[in-house]
Amino acid sequence: MLDLNQSDITSVAPVVRLVEAEGAFRLFSDLRQALESKGYRVVTFGLIEELVLRQPGSPPGCIVLGVESLGAEGLELHALLTSKSDLPVILVTSSTTAREVVRAMKQGAADFFCKPFNEQALLSAVDKAVADHKLRVESRVLQEDFELRRASLSPRELEVYEMLVHGASTVAICESLGLAERTLKHHRSRVMEKLGFRSIVQLVRAVEGRHG
């Protein structure tokens, strides 16, 4: 298994996990080659439980879940994956009903394919699922990094930070916190340095983006 630190997660090649549930048709030999030719790292699993146990610290990507017949059991397997992992799941089956497809999509399936399927369409679905997941992972990593940086602020710096992001003026902050302007400038400089921003505008936009 490839375990990664938070800072490494977004810098490695995305991984496509091919899960062939028990009794599923053999669909992955050609698909694996096609995915690897596109630069993906491909890992295959025969048991969903094995995949679930190997999730922590894994790089961005998606899951392609193959089941012979979707049915109640296939839907349960999909629900298990979505409850244990934030990876997008693309379902592939050889037998299903319209009602089952609707339920799978409501459960959060990234896409759905029924055999015979267009391989190029499936590859495009993988590209989209991986891109979407990578964006989510990058956003989460940035958010966690920001929270760590914010936690390094002193109590006074945190007070200054809160007033800055709410648009308070220099005069208002000085009056509210009982600070001299020179002292405020020092605290403000420390806040910007610790959080990694060059201007108040950048800081405010970043905070608004996280809550937008």
C-alpha cells in the first residue's frame, strides 16, 4: 500500500481502484491496460473489505466497482464503499433495472455503466471522477494547513485576525482591543506571516472562499 503524508497526497499520480465483486464478470484486463496507458496507477481488489482497510493516507483517484448483477447486494456494496471512503465510485454491471440505477445515483455513484459499455466513455468518466476528487483532496489539504497555521496564533493575534477578516478598520481594532497603532501593526504583521499571506485582501478572500 502507498501511504502518504498530507503534503505528499496531491503530488503523486492518481490511483484507480478496480474492485471486482465476487461473481462479477471479468472486465478489468483490458480496462487496466487502457488506464495505465493514460498514466494512472491501477490497483485491483477482489474484496471490498480489503479496499476499505487500505484507504487511510491513499492518493486521489476513484473506484470502479464491477458487479455481475447490481441488485440489492450490489447496492449494499456500493453503500459500504461510500460510507467508508470519499473516493468517487463508478458502477459497472451486466444486469440492472432503472430503479436500481436511480437508487445507485441517489447513493452518490459518480457514474453508471451497463455491459456492453463504451470503453472510451468509461475512461472519460474516470478522468472526471479523478479530477473532481483531486480538487476535493487539494481543498481539504489546504484547509487543514490553514487551520494548523491559525492554531499557531497567540490569543491576541487571533483577536486581531478575527477583526481583520470581518473588515474592521485599523482605528476600530485599536479602539476595541485597546492597542496603539504601532502595536497593532506588529500583531497584524505576525498574523500575516504565520498564515502565509502578503496582504489583507488575500487573507479576506481566502477566508471568504473557505466559507463560501
